Amino acid sequence: MRFVARDSSGRFFLWSVHWGEAGYGCQIASLTATEERTLYEWSTRLRKVPSSTRRLIPPSIADQAPVSGSFVDSENAIRFFAKNGDRELNRWARIMFQEIEKSGPPT
């Protein structure tokens, strides 16, 4: 799952979560406002085209060194995403993990 969130200072981050046998694999990359807008427009267009013709890879971003971490439970992963305890990032992380829980437990 990929998710874009904005912190309390207005900075944007692209988050990525996947799960496997060992738990959650997480990454954070910072985005410029232009990159955030481009990803939003890309995702909006993506929803309007048939699945057989969708471009699966989003446009590239400038941050080529995302921060990574692995976690067994979602609370530790939420703390990873809520950098420095930022209240907005914490809120977005909780929303993201609610969506993950809806799609089923980690396998």
C-alpha cells in the first residue's frame, strides 16, 4: 500500500507498506509539493482507465534515499511513520493502518 501524508509543517511524504512472513516492511520518502500534486493527478487518472491498461508504477520522485524499517506490529510501524511524534503524521498513519486492517491480516 502506498499513501501520501502531510505533516504539521506542511511537508509531504510518500509512505509504502507491505507485509510478509516477518511483519511490516515500511518506507518513507519526502515529496515536494509538485511531486505530491503529480502523484495525486496520476492516481486520479489511474482510477479512470481499465485495469488492463493501467500504468502500475507512479512517476519517479527526487528523494532517492527513502528511510526503511521492519516491524512486527502496527503500533511500532505507526510510530515509525509519525516522525518525531508529529500529530498529523500520527493521524495519517492510523488511517493508513485502518485501511490495511480492512484488507486483511498480514500473511
